Amino acid sequence: MTALRILDIGEDPDFRRIPPCADPRFDHRTCDYWEDANRGARESRPSWLDAPPPLTHPTRTVAPDNPFAPAPREEAWNPFSMGGGSSGPALNPFDPFGDADDAPAVNPFAPTTRVERGRTQGVPRKLALLDRGRGIFGSYAKVLLEDDEPVAYAQFGPLSAYPRASHIRELYSRLPAAPLPAIITCIATTAGARHRGHGRRLVEAVVDDLEARGFAAIETYPDLSQPADATSAARPGFWQSCGFTLVIDDPRFPVMRRELA
């Protein structure tokens, strides 16, 4: 029996499992077409698969002591300071009558959780783009595995993550302004794994994920000016088979939309 599994792209080993495009001129792993509305491209760029070297900062030279500089002022006692400095023991501003040995009091203004930020250095450029939602939105991409072989890929996320999608959407004033939808920018199946329903299975997994994240609708924008293997968002008929409705019938960028419960 064929085993199917869906993988969220979040770490480098997962990123390396993104399958190839059906047309070898393109590469999901180096495409920034949707993320960059002006200069983004789908073409394969092998150099992007290597992590760039970490940024280095010039060493700052410490100025020598200046005998003519005024002496530093003694730090004044601050009753709201957490570490009383030279003027007294550490205090908690939310327990001004406690002493340094007391357990720290709860700070009602401090965040209760730490939001994990996406990585921007030491990873391939596309992985950094897919990782932007870490800790806030979650994964921006999924891969479907058939017997542990990657056969389908989907990219998605909030509208704000994809400037080109925002630009396309602005062309159609009839689209609802609120609440803003989630976007599926890419759905692709490898050439050898087509006609097995993998694309629809992956779209349904993305739909379930986005609904659980609180979105009320999903949109996608097929590009009818390009051959099927040179575009990223399939054809309207495919989206209709996934429960989407044609809401803007445009000869180049029709808009497909699915309302969520």
C-alpha cells in the first residue's frame, strides 16, 4: 500500500525535500516570484541553494581614557530599577517593599511567551522567506511524500507575505476588503506523479491548516498567460475541483476563492 505523508517546511532538511519543478527551467527552492512584486523570478538559481556566509561587523575601537573628561556621575537610586546598582539592593518595581532575597513578583506588563523569530542568516534565501512566519503564522509551505518520495509542493500564507498577490488583488475592487484572505501561491506535482490526486490532497491539507489558523477565506490567482508547467497556481478547473469558486473571470489573472466555515 502506498504511504502518503505531508511535511511542513521549517528546517533545512525539510527544505531540501522540496520536489523539482516539472519544467527544469524553474525551481521552487529558488523562486521569489510572489515575494518580490517587482524583481521576483521563478527561474532556477543554483547559487541560492547554498547558505550565504554570515554577516560580519567591523570591530569597534575602544577610545583610550581621556584624563580631561569629567568623572562619571554616581548613579542615582531608581525605585523602579530591577538592579539597584551602586545605590542599593536589587528591587522589583512591582514589590517596592520587598528585598533582594524575595522571589521575583509577577510583572503584568511582561509578555508571557517569547515569539520565535524566523531565521534570516545562515540558511538559503528561499528558506529564509518560507521561515518568516515562524512563531507567529507557522509554516509557509508543505510537501506531500509518496512512500517518502517528494511528489507535490504547496506554498501559502497571509496576503501580507506576498506583495505580488497583494498587487494582483488591488486590480479588482469587487473583492471583499475584509477579512483579508489567506493565499495559496503555488501548487505543483512532479511530472512523474501526476493524475493520482496528489495536488488535491495537498490543497485540502493546506485548507484545513489555514482554517485552523483562523482564516475565513482563501484565494489563489492562476496565470493564464503562461503554459501550465511555467506557472505556479494551476488552472481554474483544478481549483474548482478543490471547492474553489471563480469570483473574477479575467483572461490573465482570474481569482479563485473558497470560503471557510
